[in-house]
Amino acid sequence: MAAIAVIANTEKILPKDSRELRRALKERFGEVKWYPIEKGSAAKAAAAKAVRKGATTVVVAGGDGTVRAASEALVGTDTALAVVPRGTANLFAGGLQLPTDIDTIVASIASGQRHTIDTALCNDRTFCVMAGVGFDVKMLDGAENDKERMGTLAYVVSGVREAKERKLFPTKVTIDGADFFEGDASCVLVGNSGHLKAGLEVFPGATVTDGKVHVAVVTAANLREWGGLLVSAALRRPHWSSNSLVGNGAAISVEFDKQRRFELDGGVKTKAKHLEVEVVPRSLLICSATTPTG
């Protein structure tokens, strides 16, 4: 019998969904260990405790911040991650096309199908989807107060507002020790996954099993240029845009003119003057009925 532990972010998952998840898991596995948390960052300690207690699968119910924190404790273990996506953006689940329906998720866990994906480290902190600095941080900040009320629309409104202002900063990027970019940028994204929600392709051809991290340096400086870049991404050809430069490697270094805030999987972190990113190949076991290609 599989040992199941649930990390439930009570600020994200509705009581109705919690009851439904308990019911579905109990029917399949009997009693499961339940770890309620009130903020995403607490998921790391909860997941580590679940691993120590012998959990073979940790079910994380919450948003991308909760998933990222839990994955820090699961990387390199034989404990699988299952996700009940209940955040605003749900980039991890969306990029990997994971199910959102509770019964389907539980059936996937019970099927025993497991896949190992890459993760990445940014300044020694695990992330699963992407790290970023510049425009995306401003957009996330601007949406923070409205995302509970507006959902993903809050990111759109904030993004349009930020795109209207010309905000470039000196940046230097190296890939595997070789110079890649030096100049003014409005955004730098470093990704483990190639896709976001709704099939939006940020890094062409990238997958969570390719053993690489991918970088996109964006130089768009106004609403028109940002609009053109987003259209290219929606058409799955961001490399055709004159306002982006895309590359990949095992390790990527990004240096700034001064300390700047950065984000990991949609959560804004403290400031840094440089980001040191490296891939951790085949390091996270996940429950998925299909092979992840995001």
C-alpha cells in the first residue's frame, strides 16, 4: 500500500475541495497523513517531514509557490510529487498539462505511473518552471493585490501597465562560461520548462527532460514591442522576434548593474546582483499519466 501524505495550503484550496480530496484519497488508499499549511513557503518543511515519515507520494494542493517549496524537499528522493493545482497561475501544472480534476489526479496517483523530470537551481534555490528578473517581477508585484479578485486577468492588467513604461537595465548573460549577451534588457527569463499555460511557448523546443536550462533575454521597451513579442510567443516562434534572444546550456549566469529582485516560479524573492542557474537533470519524480513534455 502506498504511503500518501497531503500538503494542503489552506489559503489556496477551498474547504469543499479539501473534503473532496480527502474522500477520493481515502477510497483509494485508506487513511492518509494530512499536513495543513497557511503559506506556500511552509511546504518545504512539511514535505521533508513527510519524506522522513516514509511517504512514497506527496500530494501538494496549492499554487506554484507551494509546489516549488515542496519540491525543494523532494528533489533527489524516491518520493513522488502529485499536484492539485489551486493557485492563480498554476504554471507548473499548466506547462506539464497535468490534470486539475481531483478524481483524475487521484486515479493518476493510483495508476503507479511515475516520470522523472529536471529541476533547476537559482542561487542554490530549487525551481521547476522559471526564474526571472525585470518586467516579470514588476508584473507579478503589480498583480499581487488583485489576483484573488481577478484571477489571471490581474496579470494581464498589470503586464499592460508595466509594458507602457520604458524600463531597461544593464545586463550580462553567459552560458556555460561563454558570453551570450551584454547590453540593456527589460527582462531576463531562465526556464526549466518550455511552456506556460494555454500552450504559450517561451523557449522553443525546450522540455523538462532535456538536461538544459534555457534563457530568453528581452529588449522590448514599449507596449508595441511587447505586443509583438507576445504574438510571436503565442504563435510558438518567439525566436523570430527582434526583441528577444534565446539560448540554452547546463549553466547560465546573469549579472546586473545593481541588486534587483528576482522571481522563482511566480514568487518574488529578495534582491540579488547576479543569478547563477544550473540544471539538475532527472531529479524530481512526479505522478503523471502521460510523459511530461512541457
